[in-house]
Amino acid sequence: MTLDAPRLTAADLHDVPGTAPVTHSETAFTGAVWDVRRDRVRLGEDEVVREYVAHTGAVAVLAVREDRGEPEVFLVRQYRHPVGAQDWEIPAGLLDVEGEDPVLAAQRELAEEADLRAGSWERLTAFTPSPGGLDEVITVYLATDLTDVPAEERFDREAEEAGMSCGWVALSEAVAAVLGGKVRNAPMMLSVLAYAARLRGADPEELGARGEALGPPAGSP
């Protein structure tokens, strides 16, 4: 360990899937949205208890326009009660429709939160925001070739979404806000930095951020 630890290369940097043996599992708490699981897990010769939020997973959307020169990204500011703040975020939502394709969920969230549709979709990245306490995976999509949702088809927002403000910000200014510690929302921060790195010509294989082209939205001609 410490300074004597081996030096790793890019080839070493990949997560290894696999679950340790679970000898017992139960629901410790049933919530309105998520439950808390309590597992007894065997780790080598030891057996430990781990509690975590059983999460549905989520999607987030980095919507980008380039018709005014520098790339701009769409942000919404939404009240988040657990952290007591109005966060600048990218449109996002839960994977709470059983069996729904994540890209369809992303298209729905972009329409509901931003009144936008996109003609082109790519998987930008995916991450686990807090793997020590919940099993959530957030998949971030890059949405381009944007158009407005017609006024008569727009979603009626409620609760926290009803009071959201929104706007377009230059990608360079979004990066500056992230690096300057002015924003803390993880999907927004990670997606902005990943997209900026891509535009700078960083090798996506080395960064682990190769975009997977998804083609036009479902239902497009």
C-alpha cells in the first residue's frame, strides 16, 4: 500500500463486476420512493452486514446547442430538500417505469423538464454516485439537434419542478463553475467535464467515455 503500491496503466482501469456471497437479505425499511435493504455478506473469512438504498436507477440528459457559436448546455435549477439547496442540474429522472428503455426515459425527461426534443442521442457516460450507500446507476445521454416541444404538448410541472428556472450556458462557463466549486450536482458536473474533454480531442477509450450512437429517437421516421 501507500507509496509502494504498484503503478497502474489505462488497461488496469476498469471496474470488475461481481457480487460477494449474500447469506441473508431483507427489507430494513420501506419508503415512499425507495426501500433500504439489509444484506449479510461474506467477505473472505468474515461476514458483515451492509444496509443500502435499493434504487431504481436514473437517467440524465446533457442537451447541447451550437447554433450561436460556442457550444451551450441547458441547465435547470431545482430545489433539492435533502441537501437544502437549489441546484443547477441537467434534466434527469428516475427509471421508474418497469422495462422502459433508458433512452426513452431520457427523451421523456428532456421533454418534461426542458420542453425540448432531440434528433440525435448518444450515451455519454454512466456512473454510480454513492456506491457505499446505494445501488443507483445514472446513465447520462448527450442530446443534440434540438427542437422545441409544441406549446400544446408541453408537460404540466408540479412540486419542485413547478418553480424551476432554466437557461443556456456556454460550455466553457459551465466548466469554470464546476472547477470553481460553484456547483455540486454530480450528473451536471460529470457530464459537462466529460463533454468538454471529448471536444478537446481526448481519447475516449483512455477516458472510458466512448459515446455509443443511438440514432434518432424512437418513433422517428
